[in-house]
Amino acid sequence: MSTRVLVITGAGGVGKTTLSAALAVTAARNGLRTCVITVDPARRLADALGIESLTNHPGPVAAQPGLSAAMLDVTAAWDAMVYRHADPEVAERLLTNPFFRALADRFPAAQAYAAGEQMAEHIESHRWDLLVVDTPPAGGGLDFYTAPGKMREVIGGKLLKWLTGASLPGRRTLFRMTARPALKLADAVLGGPLLEEIAEFLMDLRSLYDGLSKRARAIENHLRQAESIVVTTAEPTPLREARRFFEELENATGRPGTVVFNKQLPQEWTEVKNLRSPGIPAGVRSAARENLIRWASEVRLQHDIKQEFSTRYGLQLINVPWASEAPTSVDALAGLLIHSPDLAARAG
Amino acid sequence: MTFVSGKGGVGKSAITASLALRDARRGKRVLVIAMSESIGAATHLATEPLSYEPRRIRSGLDALAVNKSDALDEYLRLQLRVPRAAPTKVLTRALSVLAETAPGIREIVTIGKPVYELWRGAYDIILVDAPPLGQLFSYLRAPSTIADLVPAGAIRAQAERMSAALEDEGSAALILVTTPEELPVRETQMALEQLEDEPVIRLAGVITNRVLPELGLTGEQVETLPHGPYRAAARHHHLAQSQQLRWLDEVPAGPRFPYLFGIHTAGEVAEKLADLWGERP
């Protein structure tokens, strides 16, 4: 069975996780065997799906037949990755190495790469008609697409090359290098044989390269075939992140076919007519008028921003209206897409 | 030297820029330093992308952005006092590998810039558009991380001076920015707890941004409005504001700035916020 994949990206706080769940519920209701991978869902969303706890293994969502859910577990994904690609002895050494933990915890591409590995596993399990992947917010989701390449670079010895000069040394050459006066000076500044430790660590890391490199290519391949949906609002930070997909991606992989503007206000609020209604006190009338004028200016702002975005990148945008309350059930999740048939169609 | 941080998207660059505009208007010599991401600070100051060299934005107001390689170079030459004659190319290369790999090095090099500017003393006020809350503590904690990692040597000595500067109540402070929403407030609360456990820097206060104004109508009055935009917009405001009130209760007292309706550019937002600062005592 081939699995269709929707990758949902966007800055933190735009409602990406909620929309991912809404798409997944809709797909399951359309009869597709569906799995949604979420990143750190808010408590309320987990409640809406009726799930107690999520792991990185998909579990059925009781409230919605046909739907399973899993959560991204970066640490587990990294450990699995090391055991998959390294000799057992090297794997043990890496997993207890403080530099390795630092790299895994902090390198922005690391989290995104781990998410990619997990996505590939779920695709290759052939258990699903549709996989909905909610992505870590780092880099507005752009990292998800560039991470396999970046990981290849880092593991493949970019750092080692910088450290030692142009060519990739063997272990013995490496120790001759660290004996060089300049690096001796570096060690003196740093206060300890730190560089030697790091060089050894980088050598271990490099032994992952063959396996990881093949895997990274497989992930890139899956990403090329996935449908990319970018979620934004009209606020400056999410917009800036959404633009990066068009400005910074060198090739078309991940170039979104669909851009969703979430939390949109009704256009008709801009058509302010006089409030003629007998019996309404003047105070109420003026407060209501003042309020509508404020929000109408916000609607015009949203409109102008969308117009500019769609013209600049030649795109049709999908509006999702502002939802007054966070969804508390699978019905409410599916209901989020009622006024956005173009988006619901992606889950068909 | 004031660091301004908050969850991504709450408007910390806008607040940083507004403080800078306010202080410059009051005749202070102000420097804005964008620490991790510089587009926010640049757009709110209505200027081109920032570089490592301070650029004059207007009278009394300069701005710069920290980038890793320039910061590393400056750190080596000025902070560790590695002589120019030393083979700095190899050293820089070794340290840049270290900065990518070892915990704390990249952070200390980055946070080194504002601290260095503080020591240099060319400005009355340094405002740092700091990394978002998720990363803030790995920067503020970098000096002690280094002390754990490096037993002796120039970096360690420098790390200790730096952490003393950050902990000095008279010279360094942190402002947290939040909006009255669930996730920003929760992250702020977590940061406040962390600051109590690890007092790495003095907290100057919490600023709440994008607070909706009073509607001036009760829920019942809203329902007396005729069906249509007036009622819909009033309901929307009423609901959005009552959700905000719940989270406002959980934010410590501090300056509150209103939601700015319908303002198109980041520069206008910062100027408007600076005007509002001007109206405060």
C-alpha cells in the first residue's frame, strides 16, 4: 500500500497541531486508514482526541475509528538512529558522550532530522493510506526539509575537515595534527586536551556516515513526494517564517503547494453601516461602533497582507476562520474545516 | 544592559525596539544588539538588515547583529587576548568546531558581545533582542557550563568574569515579554521559576503585550445588538477578551501594552509602542 503524506509546517502558535489533527480526523471519516504524528500537543488537543498519552508508536484514537496517533520523541529517535547505523561498541560510546548529547539536544537540524526518520519509518511500514506529519516549529518548519542534508554534512566530517584542514584524516594523522603548535595553543587556551577528545568523538560520529547518508537520501525522497502545507496567520513572525519557504529553499522540495491562513476574521466586518436599531441605548451603540471600527481595521490589515503574499508568490491561499473556542472533541476538530473545503479536500 | 526575551511571536523585537526609541528620545546613547535572529529588530527599527558593525539608526541610537564568525574572532582577540601574531586561522577553525560541538561555547561567544559592549562603556543603555525563552537559559547559563567543561585556562577565566557581569544587579537585567495567552504565559511562568532556582540575572519585570481594550459592553448588552457585524464583532471581542483575562491573572504585575489594531508595518508598531512608553511615568 502506498502512503500519501501531508507535511504541516509553520511557526509556533499558528494552530498547526490543531489543523493537523483536524485533517487527520477528516481523513479517517473519509475512510482512509490515517495516522497523525504530532509534536507536543497541548493538553486540550490530547483531550479532544480522547488520548491519555502518546508515544512514538502509533496507538488507536478511541474517539475516532480509523485514526491512530503518535508523538515525536526526539531522544528515542536519536538513540534508535545510532543503534541502526553504528557498531554496537561505537553506539554505546556515542550515546554516553556529552558532546553527542549536546549535538542531539541543540543542533537545530537534529530534532527535525529525528522527526524525518520517524516519518520515513511510518511511511515504510505501509500500514497507512494517509500520514499527517506535524513538524517541530524550529525554523518555521523549513528545518524539516533541510535537516537531512545538514546532518549529512555534519556527520560526514564537515567539522572534522575544519578542525584538521582540507582532507579527511585517519586516526593516526589526526593525532599528528593535534600535536601541531597551533592546536597546542588552542588546547592551552581551552585548558585541557579538549580538542583531542572532540576529534575522537568526531571520528566516532563519522562512522555513522554510510548508514545515515543512505537514510537521509531516503527521507529526502519521501519529502519530495509529500504534499507540503504551510500554516500561517497574518501576524509578522509566522508570516516571516512562511516567506522563508519561498525565499530560502534552493530547490522545489518542500515548496508548499498550499498555504493556509488561519484565524481569519469575517470580511463583511469591513462593511460598516450605521447601527440603526431602535431601543438600543446610545452608550451601547457607541461602544459597539467603536469596537467594530477597530476590528474592521484588523480585517483590512489581514486582507492586505494576504493579497500581498498571494501576489508575490503566485498562490491561491486557503482561509481558515478564527475559531472562537479551542476544539474539545473529534467532531469539533472536523468542524474546523467546514468553511475551508479546499483544505478538507487534502484529506480526501 | 537589558536582555529582552519571551516566547517566539509575542513581540519581543517590537518591545526591544520601542524601549530603544524611547531611551534615544530621552537623549541617551543607546545600542540595540540582535543576538540570534536579526530580522525582527531590523524591521522594527525600520532599517536594512543589521551587520556586526554598529550602524547609526538615528541620533543616539545604534544597532548591530551578532554573527557567529565575527563574534568568535572578536572573542579570541579582545576577550581572550590571543595575540594577533598567533596563528589565529587555525585557532579560529579549532574554536569554530568547538562552538558547533561543545555545549556552551557558541553561547558564550554570542553572549560575549553584549557583555563586551558593556565593558567598553561607549553607550548608556544596551538593549539586547535576546533568543526566545526556549534557548535563553542555555545562553545565560553558558558561563557556568563552560566552567564545568573546561578545568582551567583563559576561556574559563573569561567565563567567570562574564557570569559575574551578568549576575551584577547594577549592570545587567532581564525583561520578559508575554502575551495573555496560554503557551506564552506558561513559558513565562516556567522561566520565572527557573530564575528563582538559578538566579543567573536580575529580573527587571514582565511586560504583557497585545492586551485587548475593554469592550465597554456586558455579555447581555452584546446580545441586544441586531444580528450582523456589530454583534459578531462584539461577541468576538468579548470572548477573546475573557480568554485573555484568565491568563492576565497569572502574569505578574508589570507594564501592559494594548493590542494595536490595523497597523501595517513593524516600524509603525515600534514607534507607537514608544509613544505609549512616553505616556508612562
